[in-house]
Amino acid sequence: MSADPGDDPHVRLLLGAYVLDALDAEETCRVARHLQLCDACARDYVEVAEASALLALLRAEDLRE
């Protein structure tokens, strides 16, 4: 990986949707490509993915509190 993502703008705003598999095919490919090139966005992706996994462990009652 490189610290320089090239000409592709950062994809931080798309990471939540990417983790939830809610992007269309074109956006999914764009984010996946960018994550291979950008250390900063790759780190953010790991954080978003971990947060999503932790939220999935909660019960509905836990979320209402």
C-alpha cells in the first residue's frame, strides 16, 4: 500500500455503505480499488467494519436503552 491514493478522492463517506454491502457494483469497485492504494482509508475501513461487527452483537433491547 501507499500513502498516496493517486487521483481518486478519498472514500471515507462510502465506507459504511461498503461494509454493509449497500453500494452499487461501480461504487463497490471504486472503494475496493481505493482501499488497496490508500493507507488512511484502509485504516478507517477497519474501524468501520469493527464497529459494524460490534453493533451486530447487540440485541434490539440494548439499542433502545
